[in-house]
Amino acid sequence: MRKLLALCIALLMLPLVPARAEENAPAWQAYNGKRIGVLTGTLLEGIARDHFPDSEYLLFNSYPDCIAALLAGKIDAYLGDEPGLKSVHAEQPRIDYIHDRITSQEYSFAFRKNDPQSAALCGELNAFLAQCHLDGTMQELDDIWFGVDEDRKIVDMSDLNGDRGVVRVVTTSTVRRHGDGGAQAANGDGKRDRAGGSIGAARLF
């Protein structure tokens, strides 16, 4: 039975290190044997064991805890995904990440099985995402949400009236803007709701 999944996007697992010129940055293999922060209860635990077998692992409940430990010198690096690390670097330039990829992992949108309406919506979303990659929309979204211009980080929903139907979207609220924790959306009532990159992309669909 075919899974109803939209176009998969690979998010890259990368170590976070104190900032330095990229050309002088060490390879991630150099961190084997060092103190590595790992988000507990995630796939990162297995990645840490596989790629840093000689390291000491310190488990944390959240990325803010990892960041605090790194800045305090309690760990030498921590594992995270590239969008999150980009956001951290944008907000805290003292922190950077090694761009050489350790591994990759597919992320996707999930749709109901055996549902013709969901299957049709999945196809529309796949086509939309493919077009966004082709016409530069994805790069534009990246520039907005990882950029420094705070005035651009507003999702305008004031003109949405539901005449094309309603798509209900669930996203994750975090402390980082790309994950919908810090920016705003203007709705039809003139109010401001929390939003971010994923809501910005959904707004265009």
C-alpha cells in the first residue's frame, strides 16, 4: 500500500561548535572522544553512538539546554539538524556548526491513508514543493527566516477568506523562528499570532 507522503526533505545532522572561520574548522570526526551533547529520547542518541564511539555523551531535554551547556564549556559540541543550527548561528554568532554532513534523515508531511481527498491534497503539495524549489521560493523563504531583517518575518494572512477551502496545519512551537516560535502572523482580525517559516510556506500553498 502506497504511503501518502509529500516530497521528502532531508535535514542534516550536524555538530555545533564554537564559531571560527569555516576554512579552519575541524572535520566532525575530530570530535570523536570529546564531550558531546545529545537530545534525549531522539534518533540523535543512536547517531552519537555510531559516529562518536569514544565520546562522553551528556543528555539534555531541550536544545536551549544544549546551547547553555556549550556556552558554559560543559560540552565540546552537540548534535542537531541543519535548519535549527542555522537559526542558532543567526541569533548567536558566537556559535557555529560544521557544514560537513554526518548523515541525513528524511522528513515528510503525513496524510491519511485510503482517503481520496488526502491523496489529491498530497499530490498538490508535492507539486507545490517541487515548483518552490524550481522558482526560487524555497531560497526566498530561507533568506527571510534566517535573515536579519525582522520586518520581513511576518506572515500576512489578512486576505485569506476560505474561498478555496481550508487546510489545517499542525506545526511545532520552539524558541527558534524557523520553527514558529518568535515571528508573527497578521490575521483578518488585525491580531498578531505566532508564526514562522513553516507557516510562511503553508501560507503560499
